[in-house]
Amino acid sequence: MSIRIISTIMIKFILPIVIFIVAVYGISYFWTNSSSKGKKMIALGLIMALVIGISLTIFLIFD
């Protein structure tokens, strides 16, 4: 296998998995170390990110 194929596989498959795992651990860390107000802000941010992500996905599918 050439280095180009290996790097393409890494970027397409491994990198998103690593980013997801890091995001989950980061959110978990900040959630356990935050106050009640901080937890509300984290929850609102995650809800907004979810709504934006779903809207963008639907837009890109139908566009």
C-alpha cells in the first residue's frame, strides 16, 4: 500500500473516530467539574450544535 492510500484511509475513518472520542471525554470532564449554571450552558450548547448539525445534514441531502 502506498502512503497516499494509507493517509486517505486515516483521514476518512480514523480521524473522525478519534475526534469523537476526544469530544466525549472533554464534555464528560467539563460536565463533572462544572456548577449547575455551567451544566445548563453545556446542555444548551450541545442542543444547539445538534439542531444545527441535523439542519445542515438535511440541507445537504436535499440540495
